[in-house]
Amino acid sequence: MGVIDTIYQTIQVRLTGPVFTLRFARPEAGNTINARLIEECHQALSSIDETVQVVVVEGSPTVFCLGADFKEVSVGVPGASAPGAVAEPMYELWSRLANGPWITVAHVRGKANAGGVGFVAACDIVIADRTADFSLSEMLFGLFPACVLPFLIRRIGRQRAHYLTLSTQPLNAEQALAWGLVDVCDTDSDVLLRRQLGRLRCISRLAVQRYRQYMETFDDQVIRAKRAALAANRAIFTDKENLEKIARYVNTGKFPWEPWAFLVKVWSI
């Protein structure tokens, strides 16, 4: 299997029987999403053969994925991609996780933010430990999670996705479990994962494919939303003011609201 022999820069892969594990491996950048990571994830999924029945997506023990790599989209940063250039391949990657011939499992430990929530929402089953939390921070930068929302709404419903988007508040693991973003949660998620895989590896790819075809008759929201999601993503990532906020954060580490932090203190009195 060629994929196991391939050396990747942003991910690590492992094959254990019919279970293929794809792990984000950008610890220095909070496992953030850049063009290379998306490309390598696509490459890995394209290379696995028909013996694979389950795909596990995970981050490090402390961070799942913090979302987009702002350094890559920031104005004036050497080597930066065109703003929004990764949106379509990212959406396609999540669609593959949601609709592929395997059962997909997100194993979440630590923080999942923004596009990290997209990976979570795209997977069939989400297993988390007690350290996991989930947030959408985009609105703080004048953005919104255009590509995440079709997958997230499908999983937890419109109003809860609406609240997460506008509040920007994180959900802890127990809240995420109650909302349906997480399916099972415990202190030791490795034990939960092994327990789940014991059953999932017995389900054939043909059964999964037939099941997916049947489920699509109920809702094809992800497919229908793609054009609008990509258009919205292009608009917000080509907005000059938004890009200035991102560049300021990359260059100084300051969030957009920080110059007005004293007002928050006054209002809280």
C-alpha cells in the first residue's frame, strides 16, 4: 500500500488491518489547516485500497485542529496562498469524509476550532475525551464559517450552529455530547476508540455505500450548499478589512477587539 510508504509533511498515517488512521502533524502551528495539509489528506485518502473499512481522523493528544492557518492567508506574509484558495479542496475533503466508502471517525482531544469543527462535523462518528472543546471563532475577525456550516447544521441543527457561530463561545465535551456534536465521551478516549473500532471494522464497504445512498434520499444539504458556501468564503476572505485583521493577528498576536478591551471591563462593572 503506497500511502504507508509516503512521507508527508503535515500528516501521519497508519494502517492497522482495515482501519486507516490519519493524524494531523503540525504541532508547531496548532495543527492548523493549510494548502499542503489539505492536499496530503486528499492524497492519503486516494491511495488507500479496498481493504480499508474505517478512517480515523485525529490530532495530537492536546490539540485536534485550530482551524485555518492565518499565516497562509495573511496579506504580506511570504508564501501566502491567495485568500480563499483552499476553500474548494477543503470542502471536497470534508465531503469525502462525509460520503466516502468508509466509516469515518473523528477522535478529538483538546481544542477543535473553526475548520477543525468542520473535520469533526464531516465525520460519521465523533469520539472525544474530557479535554475536548469546540468553537467557531471566525466572527471575531469579521469572517463566518461558510464551509463548516453545511456539515455542522446537518449534524446538530440550524439554531445550535447559529448560536455557535454568533456567540463564538466554546462548547466543552459534555455540552457537545448533549448537543449531538459528539457521540461518545469519556476520560480515556483511546479506550472508547478501540471499543468502537472493534465493531466498525466488521462492517463492509458495500454495506456503507448502500447505506449512504439510502440516507442521501433524505437530505443532500452538503451537495446543494457547496456553491453558496464557496462564494461566501471568497467574499469574506477577499474583504480588505478582514485581511487586515488577520494580518494584525499574525504579526502582533493581538485579536481584533483588543484595543477596546477597556470597554469590556467598563461594561462588566
